[in-house]
Amino acid sequence: MTNTENTLNAEKTQNLVNLTIDGKPVSVPHGTSVIEAAKKIGSKIPHFCWHPGLSVAGVCRLCMVKIEGNPKLQIGCNTQVTEGMKVETKHQEAKEAQKWALEFHLVNHPLDCPTCDQAGECKLQDYYMQVGRYDSQVNEEKVLKPKALDVGTELILDTERCILCSRCVRFEDQVSKTSSLGIFNRGDHSQIGLIPGRRIEHNYSYNLVDICPVGAFTARDFRFKCRVWFLEKTKTTCPGCSTGCSVSVFGNKMEREYYRLKPEVDHEVNGHWMCDYGRKMYKHCNASARQSVPQKNGTPVDWNRITNELVQELTKARNKKVALVLTPQYTNEEYALVLSSIKQILGTTPTVFIWRPETENPTEFDGVLFRGDHNANTKGLERALSQANIQAEIIRGNIEPLKNANPDLTIVLGPEIEMAYGNIENTLQSLSKLSNVVYFGVTLSDTTKQFSLTVPTKVFVEKNGTYLNYNSMPRKLIANAPVFSQIMGLDDMFAAALQRIEQ
Amino acid sequence: MGYFSKELTKIIEGYIGRFETKRSSILPILHAIQDEKDWIRDEDVLALESEFNLPAVDVREVLTFYTMYRTSPVKPYRIEICNSISCWLRGADKTIETLENHMARWKQKTGNEPPFEVHAVACLGMCGHAPVAFVNKDRHLNVTPELALKLVEQYTSKNLAKVESKQETQNVEGGH
Ligand code: SF4
Ligand code: SF4
Ligand code: FES
Ligand code: FES
């Protein structure tokens, strides 16, 4: 159990301790550290090695605070609050100590921030701006260490930039339980590293990049692609599996390009972490990976004609056999709207099929976060169908049951994250043999040219709505502006279609 | 058959059971390995992990922290000269310098590595006879530069017991 969880549990059962920090009164549970208490009232104490999701190491000596009655400064991360304590985080003495601590951290640190990928979100840079000495007095030559080491599929390591905070070592020991990192040699030759020939290969390795306060661990997937100050984040939910971790998606507004995902702290679901599979969830959102314009029998159709086309297809199918194929990757709201509007337009309920990955192991769980159900909203789809009183048949790869229903019109809500389905080409091929198919999805496959209508869909980061995770807990999606400015969501399209019918 | 010799295995097992945490046994275990094998190889570290469940990273952390563990092949004669305060005052640095120059000349003249190595070490507890030196496990007192050169001559002309000649690749850095 992490410290924060400890504190959270403590909050429920134990008495509060009252103290003042920078003159402000604050009450926190017994056992809270000064650094956590200060955070509560917005006093930010500079720190490298302390991390709320890991054990306390107390090695960077940056988080110095002045405590009344104490002859010496104390480290805020490893000092517990006591009743009546008076803490000053901005005391001249504390600032002086932080200044010198930073100076020592920089003795052997390369001073080439312009070529470092961490610049802009580097704690060493940030704190130096805040409490540094500015005019360095260091004459000693720097100790040089290995750089740009290939230490894992996701990771590049620059041991020279490392400030030896040991966060990564503790992460490997306590969270991923792989214990692959150590600090070798000693003194100013100390070096973060692995046993020669070994690598960091597990599904949580990208978290090392997040917790490393400097540019020592960088992500192979992200480094040198974009300066971080060009990125804006959208807080939302990862669509990678049925866990539904809280994440931020980082995109460059001007380029309309997404670059990465990072976890958001969420004690109920993912704590401080997310998995490496989830980190890929930006790729399918970018323009080059998805279909941009609707097609009618293979020829592009303008977006403002799409509602018409949809209404036409649906009204033609009145009193005929209609099949609806759903995948568990849409939002609760989309399912409800699509089911109700199709029923309203047709006057009858269509035959519903659930299209799931050909091979999957949905009950699998890795014990940390990642679940074998690589669909974000399996539970939401189940609930939407049962609320609409619909029994649906599951199809995987083989669409025989759908064929046997012999539908005159088949509406497919294809997967957004096709990776979860392995290869969907075979299924698309078989669908194209049906008489009349309207396909919603992101796929770039040419097979969609054979469908009556193919409509690109929004991706998760462009939608507002909810998923239900494996535990039926609602997980919120928050929309960012879409990559294709004209794109219509399912909600817009079906709402417009309904209106058209009612007129 | 285990990786280590029967005797060494027994020693290692003894240390592992002796302390509250397994990690605490790393220091004496490494000494035991060094005593038997002269220097500690990457393979030894890996074997401690696979056979005794001591995490290789932990072992390597300890191994590289202390400079008295040897992580590269040793030469037949290891000359350790004390350069702590008493020996230093009585000219230990001169002795060390003389030997280092002698090594360089040896290399130049013969084109071969000399069969000895020179290390400055901390107080050997015989300050009354400073400067003090060890050649392998033999103690020598009042080691002036002249005596040092004589010692080298005496030792290197001896017929050596067969020493390990295999040059093994190693990538552990030996600290400083
Ligand atoms: S690599 Fe980063 S996280 Fe690890 S010890 Fe160095 S600075 Fe800390
Ligand atoms: S565990 Fe699932 S929801 Fe969490 S980051 Fe990984 S793929 Fe995304
Ligand atoms: S954060 Fe307290 S010593 Fe590093
Ligand atoms: S100082 Fe050299 S033996 Fe003590």
C-alpha cells in the first residue's frame, strides 16, 4: 500500500493533527508528512525523490523546511506532522539550503537543456528557476557517464542527466516488482543502471518516464518529436481496456496532432499509473490513421449530405429486415441514442449483434491495471441492450449468424481501436458480401468502398460521454476539438436524422 | 552441480542464514568469492541470483560501491602500499611513484604488461615501520623506493605457481 493510500485510510479512522504552515492553519491525519500537509494548502515544497505513489527515500535533500524550535532544518518528506508544529517553507534558511542542494545536483549534470527532451517539464529546470543560485561557482570538471542507452522497447536512458533520486529504482521494486534498476558505483561516479545485457520490458515501463523528474528516462515514442510547451492536455478516460484509467491526452492544437497519454491520479481506479498498451491510444486519433470523409459506394460524400443519406437508407428499410452490429467501444450515450433513434425511424427493433474480437481472454487481469477485455465499454453495451430489452447474439470473425438473418440493411458500428480486434480485414470482407451495409468507424481499409455508406466516426478524445468499466463504474470522457473540423459525431447525425423524420 | 565450488557454496549458505535479511549477507559473500577466485565476475553475480535468490542488482550495487572488491583479472603480484598519514609523511608517495614509473618502463622495454600491479591503500596498522606494503599476503616494512624496486625484482624472478592467464571480458566498472 502506498503512503497516500495509508493516509487516506487513516483519514477515516484517526484524529486530525493541527499545525500551521507558512502562517496558515491546516489539519491533517496523524502520520501525514510535512510535504503532504503543505501540498494541501498549496505551499509547494521543491522535491525530487518524494513521490506520493512510492515509499519515502529522503535522498535528494531538496525539501528542506524550517520548523520552529528545531535547531536544524528538516526534510519535509520524511518529517511527520505533530500537534502545534509551526512550519515555514519559504524561510530564508530553507531557501538557502535548497539553493545549495540544487547546486550539488548540477555539479555533474550536463547543461545542455536546449537539446534535452525533458526541457519544459524538468523539475531540475523548474526548481533552479525557483530557488537556484543562478551564478554557478563550480570549477570542477564534470564526470561523464553513458548516454542515450537503449534500455527497453519504450525507454531511452541518459545516465548523465540522472540526479540519483532513486524514484525509478523504487518503482521497479514496489510497483512493477521487476527490480531491474540499481545505483552502481559511489560518490559522484554513482550511476543508475541495469545488469549488463538486461532490459526493462514490462507493460508499465513508460511510468518511469513520468516519475523521473529530469531527462534521464525519456520515451522512445515521444522524444524529440514535439516540445512540451506546444502541447495541451485533455483529461479523459483511456479506452484501451475495461479498467478505464484516468488519463490526459496531449495534443498540439496548431498541428491537430496527438503525441502521448499520461496517467491522471485517480485513487479509485489507477492510482498514479497507467500501462504501456494504454499509452498507444493516441495513434489512432491522428489524421493519418483514420478515414476523414464519408463515402457512398466508394465515392466521397460531403458531410452536410450525410444526414440525408442516412435517413434515406433507413426509411428504405422500413418494414424490411434490419440488422445492427455493435462493438463495445462506444459510449453509453451513443448506444442509447442509436438504439432509440433507429427504432423510432424504423418503427421496429432491429436484430442486434455484438461484434467482439476473434480471439480474446476478457476475464484475464495482470494484477496491476491491465485487463484482458480490450474494449472500454463491454459493461455499458450490456446495460444499454438490457435496458432496451434486446437479446443480442455475439459474433467473432465469422459472421455466419448475421448472414443467416438475411438482412436487407446492416448497420455496423465498427471498432474505434482496431488493434484490439487483431485483423478486422476478414470481417470487413465478409460484411461487404452482404446486400446493403452502412458502416461507421475509423478504418482505412479499402474494403469499405464496397459498402453503401461508410461514415467516419469521432474517436474517444473527441467525445463527451461515459463508459462503464469492468466494475460498472462510470468513466467520463471529455471532448477535445476534433481533428477533422467538419466531422459529425453519431450523436449529431442520429439527432439530425430523427429531426428530419419528424418534420 | 552448482556454479560455485562445494566449499564456497557452503560458506555462502552459511552467510545467507546468518542475518535478518538476505541482503545483509552480500558483503561477506562477495569477500568469500574474491578470496577463492581472486576477482569477481559478472557470472558470479548472476549465479548468486539464480542459485541463491540474491537479486543481481542488489549484488552489483554493493560490488561496485566498494573499491576493494576486484572486478577485473588480477596480476600475479599485487603490491599494496599504505599512503595514510604516517606512511605518507615518510615518503609513501615517492615509493608509489617509483613503482608506477617502473611499470611504465617495463611495458616500454618488453612490450608486455608487467606481472604486478600497484595500489595505494589505507592504514595497515604498522605505522611504526612506515612506509608499509603488502605483496600479495607478505608484509614488508620500511619500503623505500629502493626496497620497492628490489622487492619487485625478487618476486618477479621467482618461478610462479600457475596463475590464471585467461583474459576474461568484463564490463563492471571498478569505481574509483
Ligand atoms: S533515472 Fe530519473 S528517476 Fe531514476 S534515479 Fe535518476 S533522476 Fe531519479
Ligand atoms: S490498464 Fe487499460 S485503461 Fe488503464 S492505461 Fe492500460 S489499457 Fe488503458
Ligand atoms: S523529497 Fe525530501 S529528501 Fe528528496
Ligand atoms: S599509516 Fe601506513 S601503516 Fe598506518
